[in-house]
Amino acid sequence: MSLAPCHVQKDMPTPKLTAKNVSIEYHIARTREQFLALDDVSLQVDDGEFVSLLGPSGCGKTTFLNAIDGLTPIARGEIRIDGKAVTQPGKDRAMVFQSPALLPWRTVMGNVIYGLELQGTRDAGAQNRAREFIKLVGLAGFEERFPNELSGGMQQRVNLARALATNPDILLLDEPFANLDALTREFMQAELLRIWSAARKTALFVTHNITEAIYLSDRVAVFTARPGKIKSVVPINLPRPRPLKIKRQVEFLKYEDELWGMIEEEASKTGMFLQATERA
Ligand SMILES: Nc1ncnc2c1ncn2[C@@H]1O[C@H](COP(=O)(O)OP(=O)(O)OP(=O)(O)O)[C@@H](O)[C@H]1O
Ligand SMILES: [Mg+2]
């Protein structure tokens, strides 16, 4: 019997991000305990891909994002970006947090330029670049406003512009819309997709919100309850561009049911079911 020739695929592109068997522990000084927050997580993300991390509260999503950002050390396994091990924060990544954390004494322009200043860019080009991204996030004309003169959604746009202006390869977004009202959140999701398709960055987006995860993503990685493992990675085969009304289509609702089932199973293990998930 002859065996089929082993087909070795050459020239496969290196994934943008590879997390391999990543475990993360926190040391609790008071009790001298090692607390396992993330357990054996493996995930690959391609260049330009949009992947959401979905899971119950406390399962380690922020911990994982911080490790990718190089802020939290990993106990076991490895995280690589373009094949290079992550050991510290770098210009190739930018984090967008839940609350905008803008400098109140700086204007919109000043806040966006601040991101560039932190990278050591202070030339005239910085001003032009900041202006370009302020326009991209739909805030042209608001360059000289101060954060307290903006709505929550506008502040979050400034936050996004600041992250994008630094030209990262990977955008790390940790529940960036969690503090917004439901309607603004919907529009910000659509805005984020528009900006993402224009900027073509690799994006990792943490959320509790199942609908948001489906609407935005190429794939949704569902985490188990703590210590977080990846329970399943669900590809979202919905066409792009995605209008908001896609959320009412049957295919969308099927994804919602599938993910809801997974999350329900995990959240019920934690006894924190109500806080842990939102359906819409
Ligand atoms: N600095 C820390 N020291 C000790 N334990 C921590 C620390 N940060 C997080 N943890 C613990 O690690 C686990 C994961 O926390 P993490 O913030 O990553 O969860 P999460 O999935 O982002 O939760 P949420 O959805 O509520 O934001 C939690 O049990 C938390 O108590
Ligand atoms: Mg978190």
C-alpha cells in the first residue's frame, strides 16, 4: 500500500499574533498564594483580523490582553508577534481601555498628540497625523475642545484616535464601549468597523456582550470560567461591510444562540450569571 505524499505547505504567512499554551499566575502577597488566572491558552490571530474575546467576568480576558501588551508577565507558554517573543510593551501595540483616560487639561488635538509624544514623535508631522485620525473618528471641527466639553462617545473616539495615531500593528481594546449608553454603543460599533476597515489593523476586542462580539468579529474566542481557558473559537461567516440591521438576520441570531449557550454554561459555573453576561 502506498502512502500519499506528505504535503508540506511552504510559505505559510506567519500569524500576526501567536499565543501558545499561555498560563498566567498572580502572586497574592498577603496569603503567599499563586493564583492561576489564565490556564493554557493558545490562540493565533492573522494580520488584519478582528478577534473578540468573550467570557464571564473574572475569566482572565484583561489579564490576557495585558500580557499581549507586555504589561503582565506570563508564567508558562509564549506570546509572539510577527514571530518575535513579547517581553515588554512596544510601539507595535496600542491599548484602548474601558474609560477614555484623557488628559483633562489638554484639547482633543493635545490628547491625540500625547500618544505620539510618548513615542518620542514631536515634529510637525505629529500634528498632521493627529488631525488625520481625529477626522477618521468623525471629530473634525472638535480639535480644540477639552474632554469635559465632549460626550462619552466622543471621548471614546478621541481614545481610539490616540491609539490609532501611533500606528500600531495591533489594537487591543478592553471593553471600550462598556460605559456608553445602548444607542451610542450601537453607533460606536458601526464606527469602529468603519475605522478598522480603513486603518486595517489587527484587532483584539474584549467584551461581555455577545451581540457586539458577533457584529464586529471575524472570529470569537469564548473563554471558560476562571481559570480562563479557550472553550471554543467560533468563526463568524457574515459578509462585510455589516450594517447594524444585520443583527436582526437569522444567521446572526443563530450565532447569538450558539454563543449564548456556551457563555451560559460557563457563567453558571461561577454563580455570577447575571453580572457576567449581557444578551444585547
Ligand atoms: N493584579 C492582580 N492580582 C491578583 N489577582 C488578579 C489581579 N488582576 C486580576 N486578578 C484576578 O485574575 C482573574 C482574572 O482577572 P481579569 O481582570 O483578567 O478578568 P476579566 O475576564 O477581565 O474580568 P472582567 O470581565 O470582570 O473585566 C480574576 O479572578 C482576578 O481576581
Ligand atoms: Mg476585564
